[in-house]
Amino acid sequence: MSKICILSAVNIKHMAMISLYTERMLRDNIDFDIVYMDKYGEDEEFPAKNKYAFKNIIDHEQPNWKKALQYMKFRKYAVKVLEQNNYDFIIVWNDVAIIMFADYLARKWKGKYALNIRDYCKQKIKPVYWLFKWVINNAAFTTVSSLGYKAFLPEADYIQVHSLNMPVLRKLTPRTSFRNSNEPIRIGFVGYVRFYDINSRLLDIFKNDPRFELHYYGSHAEYLQDYAEINGISNARFHGSFPVQDTNLYLEKIDIVNNLYGNKKISLDYALSIKLYNGVWCRLPILVCPDTYMEKIADEYGIGYTVQSYNENLPDQIYNWYHQMDFNSFNAGCERFIKTIEKENAQFDKAYQNHILSLR
């Protein structure tokens, strides 16, 4: 029987789209292990046969060189696990893990691993670029979460994988209409809460406007909650960290997806976020930033609104846009995008069959 391993440098709760692999392997009765770095000291559920969690609490206030030393402790641990178990194939999840293990994978596991690139990770810096080129050239296949990333990645045949987290989304019934005009529109940020400058500005602009509620659900939401309490903002709702499998509970509480991350940064301009896919599946329109790949997709399919500036007119602009939208047209745009997803994800299925299912 084949032995498959998922290798990651982040906690399971930050690996939402690993379901791209786990769903297929569970369906095909393929056993798999996971080796990952636990930065929070949490016991997380995961359907692996063996779970190798290396507890390595990271203090983000530490200088970078100290953090690097802690990450190298994980590399030593993971290499030992990989070699002791002699896996047939390794699924390398996220860019930090790719950088950490690039030389080891390219030298010792050529053609026996898949890479999953989900973010910008300094690939425009020459040494990092060449490291990525080396490890990509020796991989069985490489997936990207956005084809926009080709702007900074080495030339290669990349497979786009769209971030539909079906174990979560199957629990949801897609909306069949927009919110009534006499109900507050709930704008929601669901996931790891950051971009505090933008979101504190939104809290100020929408402060106590009875037409809206601002919802923040996920790790570090408490920082914005404190801001709201200090500034007397009563039309905001908050909840801290939650398990990935409970994402549906929070998507059900919102009407518009807040994807306002900013722009003019490589890490933001070319990404397609999981929030886009959550919105399309649930039939929730999305707020995006100008001059981004997200804006391109939102405009192409008619599923979002571009926020050009954060001023006092924004609530009126969003209120009018939301209530002037035709749900049937919006729904048709979502369906067109889902058909595109299905077509492109078929390429991933083929790679999975050729390199993982064939090992069974």
C-alpha cells in the first residue's frame, strides 16, 4: 500500500484548502500522514492515519533570526520523520514549507512530491526565485491558487486549483435572494482577521449606521472588538478563532463578503482569496480593491463591488449598489464562475490520478 505524507509549516487551521487532497484520498481509501509545525500548542483534528505535530510556539515579537532558528528545529524533526517512514509521495503545503525544504526535496525526492503555492513569498528576490525554480523543476507537479502568480514565478506548467472548501460549503444552502431593504446589510470578514488600518477605518465610516452591521469572525478579531468598544461602535459583531469545519456557521451570518485587503503590494495584487470562493458558492457578493486580480475576476463575472476610497460616502454607495443589483444576473455570474472552476480543477484531478492514485 502506498504511503503519502502531507508536509506543512503551518497549523492545520491555516490549511483550509488541504481538503483538495484529503477529500480525494479519503474517497479513494488512501492512507496519509501529516507532518506539521504547531505554532499555537493546539491539538487539532485531522483525518490522517498518523499526525506528527512538532510543537514550536513562535513569538512574533522575536527578531527574525530567532524565528528562523525555531523553524530550522522543525525542519530537522520533519526530515527525520520523512526518512524513517520512507513515503512514496509528499504533498508540500504552502510557500514557507517549500522554502524550508526546497533543497532537500529537489535532491532526495525528485518527481515524488507536489508543491502548492498559495502566496507571494519573496520570489522576486533572486536567491528565493532560483530556489523556487530548482524545487519546481524537480516536482511531479505544482499547483497555484491564482494564475496571477505567474507574474513573479519561474516559467513552468502550473495547475490552477480553485479554493472551494467543499467539506465546509456542502453544509450551506446557497442564497436565493438578497437581504430585504428593511434589514441591516451584514458585511463580513470570515477568517484570519488582519488589515487593521482598513478595517478600523470601515468601523469608523459605518459607525452605528442602522443600515449595516460589520462582522469579524476569526483569529485576532479581538483587536477590532477592542477598537469598536473604545469608540462606541455598536453595529459590529465579533468572534475569535474557530475550527475550519465551523466556517459555515459564520458565513451564514453575513450578506456581503469583506475582501478589502488593500493593493499595491505583490502579495495582494495577484491573489485570489478563499473569500472569493466562499462568496460565489454561497451567493454572497464581494467587496474588492482596485487594480487587483480579485477586481478582474469580480468584474468579469459581475459578482462584486470595487471600493475606490474609504470616505463618508461609502455606506451610501454600497447600500445603493447592493439594493440595485439583480439577483438573477448575480446568480448567473456565480454559476459561470463555478463552471470555470470545474473545468480548471479537472486538470488537478488528472495530476492527482497520475501521481497519487496510481501509487495505490
